[in-house]
Amino acid sequence: MADGLRIALRVTPKASRNAVTGTAETAGGGRVLKLAVTAVPENGKANEAVIKLLSKAWKVPKTSLTVVAGTTDRNKILHVAGDPAALLARLSPLIDDVGSEGGE
């Protein structure tokens, strides 16, 4: 099992700029990280833009980010490879606890 975090995303393609636009509640009570990218949702271009944007914002290599669900959907699940504790410490201030899937 690969270490890392899974983060729920809601992506708006064809936006005026590439940006992390905030967080939102989901119908199920979870939270998603909202992103806007200028790329069109064709041939994986929007997914590439999401990975480029987040790797820069979070200062992680692009190779450690993978869209694991929703490749053709606005709602995506992103896997961030690495040590979960270290990733959470670095990313939590940036994503306001999005994707911290707590388990007992």
C-alpha cells in the first residue's frame, strides 16, 4: 500500500486563471478543495494543469501527484505520494484540513 494522502478536488476548467479558489462542503458532509484551471477538459489537459498548479502551490514534485479517480469528471480524487504525517503538516495550512480522512 502506497503512503500518501487522498484529497478530494472540484475542478473548474476553462477559467480565467489557474488558482486554488477555496474549499467547499460536499453533499455527504465532506470537504473538497476547489480549483480553477485555464486548460480545456480535453485529452487530460485539465488534469495536467491541476497537477502543475498543485505541485507548485504545495512545493512537491509533479511525479508525486496522481489523479486516481474522476479523470473525466469535475470531481476528482488526487493522491499525493509521501509520508502522510509530513504531508499533512505541510499541506494542512494550505488546504484547511481538506482530505484529512480521519479513521478510528
